[in-house]
Amino acid sequence: MARAWHLMSRPQGLPTDENFALKPYDLPELGEGQILVRNHWLSVDPYMRGRMNDVKSYVPPFQIDQPMDGGAVGEVVESRADGFSAGDLVLHMGGWRDEAVVDSRMANKLPNLGAEPQAFLGNLGVTGATAYFGLLDVASAKEGDVVFVSAAAGAVGSAVVQIAKAKGMTVIGSAGGEDKCEFVRSLGADHAIDYKAQPILKGLAAATPDGIDVYFDNVGGDHLDAAFALAKMRARFAICGMIEGTTRPSPRPSASLCA
């Protein structure tokens, strides 16, 4: 029998093991135009924390004691859909379970690029596209700009650092802890600020006393305040996420910010 992770209660602040349970569930019968997928890789994404709150957002909240879903890469076991055969690797949203029945219109067959399959859950997937279009389209970042990236050691942030450096920008990244900061520097960042070691405003001002042209925000909170304080005239902000507000404990579940 297939198993799936269920949300058993709505977290207050950071989720804990008690909020989840791995439970068996019945797979629906395979219908016309559908594929049965055995998942190999699952994606853990910040937006999922917002879905754990019972609030209206751009994606429906997870339901209590129901299987969760999310990005996954898996292998087609059985197909009743044109263009898909057993053995194909696909990207889809039927994750957080070991097997899933997926509408073929919602699955993408992985191209043979010589990359590891899990890369399509990262830089070759939505993560990389978020970084690319957020930086270059939304924020209109260009060569010579000074770019500040919060959560620069994370999935999207680390991609932003690399893209910005490849495009000839000066990059300042923030991360929590020296190990993460060393990783950010290894990606090419000109400066890495450990926000756990000093106030982020103080660190950012020391790294770029003349201010920033672009802020790529994954955090919100004091990082966003620091970016406002040091923004040059006509600076551009790409607001990708505000995880600081999402994980802050709230007296009422409905009051939590959904990034």
C-alpha cells in the first residue's frame, strides 16, 4: 500500500515532528490520460510552510489528516497517457508520498541533459527560474549593480548569487552561521554577512556603504528593513518570500503571514 505524509495539526512557529505523520493511503484507480509514478526525489520548499496555515493564498492550504503534495521527480510505473511510458522520469506535483496517480497534463518528462534527476527540483526547475526571472526581469538587475541577497545559502538565494556574478554584478549575501557564509563566498559572492553574528543592518552598511541597487528578498523582517535603509535612489526590490513572518509564532493560526 502507498504511503504519504499527512499534516496532523497546524504548526505555531516552526513545524515539529508532531505536526506530521507518515500513513498509508489508497491510490485511486488509474484513469485515461493518467500515469502512476513511483517517486524518487521530493522537494522541501518554503512556500509549504504557508500552506500549513488555514488562510487564503495563491495555493490552497493543506487539509488536516490528508496527504500533502509538492514537487517531486519520479519514474513512471504504468501509463494510460499518450507520450508517457514505463521507465520515463517525470517532474510533477504529486510529492510527499512514495507513489502517486498523476494527470499527464500536470507532468513534465525530463529531458536528457546529462544532469542528475534531482537537479530539476532545483536550478533546472522552478527554483532556478524563480532566481533568473526574479533577478533579471522583476528587479531588472544589470551589469555593475550592487545586489543584496537574503538567505543566500538557500535554494533560490544561492542561484541568485551565481546568476548575478555571471552577469557582472557585485553581490552581498546573508546567511546564518559561518559555514553557510563560507558556502555563499564559494559561489562567488563578494561579501557574506552572518546575520547571527551581528545585526544585518550593521553588516550590510559595512559591506556596501554607498548603498544597494537591487535587493532580492527571501526573508522579510529586519533584512527588508536594512535593504530599505541602504537602498539607492530608484533601487529595485524583488520580493520572493518573507519566511521570517511565516515562521513567527502567532496567537491565532489565521494571523500567520503566508509568504
